[in-house]
Amino acid sequence: MSLIKKAVDWIDVRIGTREIVEKELTGYLLPRNINGWYSMGSVLLFAFALQVVTGMLLLIYYVPDADKAFKSVTAIMNDVPFGWLIRMCHAVGSNMMVLALLFHMLSVLFMGSYKKPRELNWVTGFILFTMVQGISLTGYLLPWSQLSFWATTVATNSASAIPVAGPYLVEFLRGSPQVGPPTLGRFFALHVAVIPAGIAALIGAHVFLLKRTGVSAPPFGLPETMNQWQGDSYSYEKHPGGIPFFPHFALEDMRSIAIYMAIFLAVVFYDPYLFFPKDAFIPANPFVTPAHIKPEWYFLANYQTLKIFPNELIGLSLQGAAMTFLALLPFVDCGRERHPLKRPLFMACSVGGLLLWIGLSIWGHLS
């Protein structure tokens, strides 16, 4: 122990580790009425780290070549020791990361944590949401199965509905007129390098903004639920008399991560093929179109919206308008009230929009 203490003292003299610990851990105070929903951010950090680690391990054996991709994935599943476990963790993890991100955004939405001065927190989080969808879409093609090939064909083809630029945009996304080897190369580069780098940078920006503005107090259990921030000058939301992040809320974060891992491992070990339709186990064949190709569950509402309207441009325009409205929500909802039950119009629109999304997803799954 004395050797460890000497090492800690040696480092502390040079970079002031004890001061950092005091400021960022034990001295970092949070609201006393903080709840478990605030730990969803830590769950997402853990989920992203797990995806990075499992993705790097898969890269050792995966071959990003149209003639070898499916065979390399099959070899990972059948021949590489514990390769099936790594691949299942990566596939299940991508779906569960999207689910955790949705819960995180809903908690921010209903607790009014996106309101002034946290507009940039919401915008960076929303961009992260779209980038996670993007990394999931690009990773979908990499196994080069019938499912991934034709799902990517349908997804990229929807861009053709855009007037004038549509056909050029489709060819830009695919790297050729049809989904083929150039598409696999582009999606591989986006999936393993470009988008992860962007996500990491945005996570850093998101955490930085959180640290600069301070944690917003939950609006529940308080006599006054109005947004306390006023004026046009910078101010940090302090919580005098609050609980320290470490060890108090750090334990809450660990509990939430443990619950996430319990659900995650339950899916991996008891129902690992939950997210794998039968076409995911057939090599891609550009000359045989499967009868029913559907995207991942989080794209089902988008998929069904395009099917409802005879003109794809209308469906794309409605989706674009909905996404733009969500991205700009803090600039639209400028009221000071944060408690959801004291905002009936907000509650009606939010619950209605959520039920519409769930209904379209179920419809898309059953159709």
C-alpha cells in the first residue's frame, strides 16, 4: 500500500490528481431529488464503449469484400473461439443502444431539461441520435446477407424521391447505380471510422456542455417547477447542499449499468436471434428479391410512412419536417414551466406523437 501511495503522491505533485478528484467527483454536487433516469447517459457511454470493443474484435476476422464478407461472418460465428458471442454482443448491443438512447431522450423531453440555457445540449444529443441511426444502418450491410443487401437497397432507393438531386444522391450513397462492392466499401469506412469518430467528438461536446451548464434539477417533488434560469449572461446551475457525484450517484450509475447488462446478457444468451430474421443467414443474391424485407425495428415507422403515401416525396417530407421540429424543439417550446403535468398541450402532443410512432412501427412489422 505504501508503494501505491508513493505512486499516487508522485503523480499528484505533477498533475494535481487529488484536486481533480475533489472537483469532478466528490466535490461535484447534484440535486438531492435527482432520479435514476439521469443515469441513462452513463448507460449510453457504457453501451458505446462495448460496441467499440466488440467491433474492434470483429475487425480481426471480418473481410470487407463482397465475395468474402458473408463467409468471414459465418467463420466468426462457427469457427472462431467465442466469435459467436462477440458478434451477438455487437448485434444485440446496437439495438439496445438505440433503445437506451430513446429512453434518454424521452426522459430529457418529459423533465424539460432541454429548455434554456440547455438548447445546445439537446441539439448535440439529437445529432448523436441521428448518427447512431446512421452507424446502425451502415453496419446493417456489412454481413452481406440477403436481408442486409435488400434492406440497404430499399433504404438508399428512398432518396430517389428527392426532386432533381435524388438519382445523384442514390448513386453517391451506393458508389454505383446499384448496391454492390463499392457500397460495401463505403458503408464499411463510414461504420468503422467516419461515424464513430463523429460520435466520439459529439459525446465530448455533449459532456462539455453538460459540465458548463450544470445538471438540471428534476421538476418532480418541488413546490416551484419553473425554469430558474433568466437573463442573457452565462451562469452555472449550482446545487448547494446537493449530493456528491461520487460515491452517491456513481452507485446509481453502476446500478443502471448492471440492469442494462442483465437485460443485454439475457437477450444474448436466451434469445440471441431476436434481431435476426431468416434472410440474415442467406448470402446476398442481387438476382433474387426476398418476398418481405423490413428494416430494423427503429426504422419501421419510417418504412411504414413511406408505404402509406403513394408519393415517396410526401412521406420523406413529413419525416424531415418531424425530425426538424424535434431538433429545434428548445427554440419552439420557450415556456418556463418544466413539469409535464403542468403543460397539457405538451403532454398531449408528446404522448400522441409517441403513440403514433409506436403504432406505425407495429403496423410496419405486421404489414
